[in-house]
Amino acid sequence: MNDWAGSAVLGVVLLIVLRGAAKGADVYAALLRGGRRGMEAAMGLLPALVGMTALLALLSASGLSDALSGILKPVLGLVGLPEEVTTLLLLRPLSGSASLTALEEVFARYGADSRAGRIASVLMSASETIFYTLTVYLGATKLKRLPWVIPVSLASYLAGATVCGLML
Amino acid sequence: MSRAWMVLVMAGCGVALATGSAPQAAEALLESGAGAVKLWLVLLGAMPLWSGLMEILRETGDVERLGRCMRKCLAFLFPGLKDEACWSAMGMNLAANILGLGNAATPAGIRAARLLEKQGSAGVNALAMLLALNNSSLQLMPTTVITLRAAAGAVHPADIWPATLVSSGVATVVAAVLMRIACTRRKRHE
């Protein structure tokens, strides 16, 4: 198979650098400045990743996550998703660190190129931490609640997940 | 999430103790830290690269340009909203969001939320729509996941890109349509 998407990644990098050059920007200085911000964001992630990896290890060793996957299997089957992605599907709207950990678990157990691995990849990248986003934005205002955001966001999440199950 | 973590840890420990799988569970728990660090190292390498590349686009003014273009395309989703400052923050938030620039999207979104709050019911509806669009997150470049796939040994790590575009695109359209319906119905009730 011709990996055109891999070439597209390189194309995007080239495009960004070309844009910078065309505008006369100091490309490398900008790369370092943005890189520092990215590093600061990434540095702070470790405690949450450790907490979530510990939780998922516990759930999987105690058999709880497999039991849950078994129970939800028929429901997931309705939208064409394999039971292997249950944990990720449930955790994705709640927490970024938890879903990254769940994604890694799917990769480790079934492989990144398996159907479950590919579906998990798309689920992860085509969705957001719905509850967290709402908390952050509401916290910045005096509003107590925003009607419809949660149901609409969950419905759109499920729609995206269904499309993903149909495509892969 | 704090409460979910607490409840789930209690459930995990309880079930492991009750079913006699406690020693294996303890072992898995103790070994999990190393896995977390491995995942963290991949992120630690990937995030500075992409946030650096995106900073170049910010410097050239392209993120802002994309924001202006998006507000023109999406004006029909935010009826009755005239305030220029709101629009500028919302445009920046949406543009940063589809480029995967969390660092820039959140401050712009918070600025938009504070400004929209003062705009009455049109502002509240607009904030609800903005959040629905943020949450469905049309994703142009799934860089983090591509990097994690590469690290996990995928043969073509980027081949999930088209599916991501379609899936997040459909989610975004569904979010916009549903929120539009919800807002119109609320207006009729008032």
C-alpha cells in the first residue's frame, strides 16, 4: 500500500516552514518558542498519566474492564464497534490522560494495526474531553449551567464513533 | 473525573480482593508506573515539535487568518451576535481548535466565554454552540495519535488520518445541527 498519509505529514511540515519563510519569520526561533510551551504542557502530564495507568492496570488485572466490555458488547455491536475499545470509549469524554492510557493499552494488547487499534486511534483523535471542556469554560463565567451542551456533545461523539465503526 | 477515579479504584481493589486475583492486581499496579513514563516520553517528544511548528503558523498570522475565514463561514450558526470582540475570540478559539493547538484554543475560548456571558440570551446560545463545536472537534491533524501509533510500531502510522477527518467532520455537523435545533426551540419557549 502506498502510504500517502505519511507523505502528507511531511507535506504539512514543508508547508508550514514554507509559509514561515515566505512571511520572513524567524522559523527556528518560533519553533523553539512554541516548543517550550508544548514541553511545559507535556511536563505536567506525568502525575495524571501515572494515576490513570495505575487505575487501568488495576481494572484490567481485577477482570473488571473485561467484565464491563462483555456486558457492553451488544451495545457497542449496534454501532459496529469491537468490545476491545470499551474502556477508551467510556473514558474519552472524561479525561485526556485516561484515554491516552486506554489507547496505549489497546495498542499493547492488540497492536496498533489491528482493527481495534485503528478504531481506537480514530476514536481518540476525533473527539474531545467533553466534561472537562465544559467545566473549564463554565468555571470562567458566572453561569451555573449551559443547557444542551452535554447531550448534544455526547450525541455528536456517538455519531463520530458510529461512523468510525462503519469505516474501519 | 476525581470521583470516577476514586470509585473505580475502590471497585478494582474490592473485586481483586474478593476474587483472589489480588496478588496479580498488586503486581500490575506496581508495574504500571513504568508504562506511564514510556507513554509520557513519547508525548514529551511529540508535543514540543508540533506546538513549535504551529507557533510558526501563528507568527505568520495564518492562525488568525483561518479564524477570520471560519467566522465568515460559521456566522449562520451564531445568529444575533454582533459584538466584534466576541467574534474575534471565537474565531481564534475555533481556528486553534481544528489545528490541535490546545495551548491557544483554551485561553481564547475562556476569553470568548467571559465576553459572551455579557451578551444576553444570544450570547448564551452562542457559547453553547461554541462548546458543542469545541467538543466535536473537527481535527485537521491528529499528530499526537499518529506519533503514538508510530511509537507502538504501526506500519503506516498516519493511515488513520482520512478516517479521523471523516469521523470528526460528521461529529461536528451533528453537533451543529442538534445545537441549532435546541437553541431555536428554546427561543420559541421563551
